[in-house]
Amino acid sequence: MSQTNCCQDIPFTQDQQSKKVYCKKHFTERIEKRVRKTINKYTMLNREDHIGLGYSGGKDSTVLLNILVKLKKQFSQCNLTALTIDEGIKGYREECLELTKKITKKYQIPHVIISFKKIYGATLDQIVEESLSKKHALSACSICGILRRRALNYAARQINATKIATAHNLDDEAQSILLNLLRGDSNKFIRFSRFPIQKFQTLIPRIRPFVRITEPEIVLYAYVKDLEYHSYPCPYAFSAMRNTIRTFLSEMEEKHPSTLRNIVNLHDSISRYFPQMGNLEPPFLCQKCGEVSAHEICPICQLLDNLGFQNPLKSEELLNPHPQPDISDRSRSF
């Protein structure tokens, strides 16, 4: 395939699939266009949504914040609030929190911080330490994952958000699909959707506008735009099974470009046969925290009980959430 340049400006990067060379200006425009195309393809956003952006201060969420702020200028009806979760990781999260405050102030958008300590009565450090002492089966990343998801949903309900946006990229998406497959988790494999489906009234639909953007592209975008972000990895990240999958897929993508896109495209193709049911009646409301659960006691309460920590605060004690707005007639593209 012959090499072509986007224009006469200084070349900056080359697309590994098409072999086309892009300058800085056309590269960033291409990324922004692909994000908007992804949002429209999966009907992720409507013009009057209130977006709660999961904002950690890392490169992915910082780039997504930058792009969503640009999109918001075109659609003044849409609201955007940054949501930061303070897990309580000593020597790591403190610097992230200061940076998120600085950046959200720069963009002049509302910023909500919610902590594990407030919700669960303990920091992630304390929970992981107790888990290790009791030889609990879950890894630190698995524990953090289920606690973060609950905390993010709490924060989104606090601001009456209609969508939660996270900065999971194409690499993350392909990893999740493969992880569910290798674990034999058919339920998660089927439920894993790029469309925002509200399964239960109290669970805010989630969107991932970066599912067609690779991690290297995000790094390059941040470089071109000179974005400030927290670049140190989480100290617990190296214990996850996902790292093995990440290394494998990175090697495959390097040897066979488009591997990541092929995995997501395949999941897209077969997902049309999956049942996509929304607004279901929850099988249970957890007897301890009142959240929807597949069992009488939700996994989070079971985890905290086993480790000797308090049950999560009930949502009305923590947030006093407002009723969800009716968005059924807001079908216009973002």
C-alpha cells in the first residue's frame, strides 16, 4: 500500500492500517471526528443529557474531558460534570485529586469528589490490607473495580446525571471482551454493550466514547494538545489478570494491525443476537444497603462483611438523590 500524506504540512504520525501520514492538525481533527462518530453510532448521547464524566486525572480521562468540553460548546443544552473517586491510595491519589481540581477549574466545569472512606467507612488501602491478611480470593483490582462502580453511580445520582461517561479506549474494550471470553463469563459477555442501556432505574447508563480510539492515539493527542495529566500508574494495577491480556493484545496489534478493532467489530456483529433488555425489575434490593442486586445481599456488602468493615451508606443517607428525569423523547444526535 502506497504512503499518502494528509496535506503539505510537517508529517507527525502514520496510521498503521491505512499507512496514511497525518500532520498534527489533521491528526487531532481525525480523533475528534471519530469520537463524535462513535457517539452517534452507538446513540451514546442526546443533546439535553447531563454527562457525569468519570475523571481520574489520567491521560485517558483528561483527553476525554478536553474533547467533551469542545463538543459541549456546540450543544449548549448538554451539561457536563466531572466525577472523581478518591479510593484512598496513599502516595498516589492525593496528587491526582489536586490535579483534577486544577483542570476542572481551568475548564470551568463542576467537579464532584466522593471517597471510599465516606461510602464504605474505609480506604482501599485498608480494605486491600485486610483482604490480604484474610487471604481473600479477589485481587486488589477486582475489589477496587466493584467499589468504584458503585461509588461512580452514587456520584452520578447526586448530580442527577443521565449518562456516565468513562474513558475506556479501544485497547480496554478488546481486553474486556477477551477477558469475559477466557473466564467463560457468558453473562458479562452478553451484557457488555457499547449502547447505553439502563437496566435498572437506579443504575445510570454508561457510555465509552473512546471505544474506537487506541491508547497510543490518546497519548499522541495529549502530546499535541499539551494536556497536563497524572502519568504514574496505580500501585495496585500490576496484580490484575488484565495485564497479561494487555501484553498479549499489544503484541498482536503490533504484528497484525487492526487486531483490536477486529475483536470489537466481531463483538458488535454477534451482539445483535443478544437480548438487550432495559428498565427491568431488580431481582432483589440488598437487605443492607438497598441497592439492586442479584442476591438478597449484594456482593459489596458481602465483601465488606467478610472483611469486618461497615456496610455501604444507603443512597438516601449519602446523597438524597433527585428523581431521574424523563429522557425518552430526546432522540436527537449529540
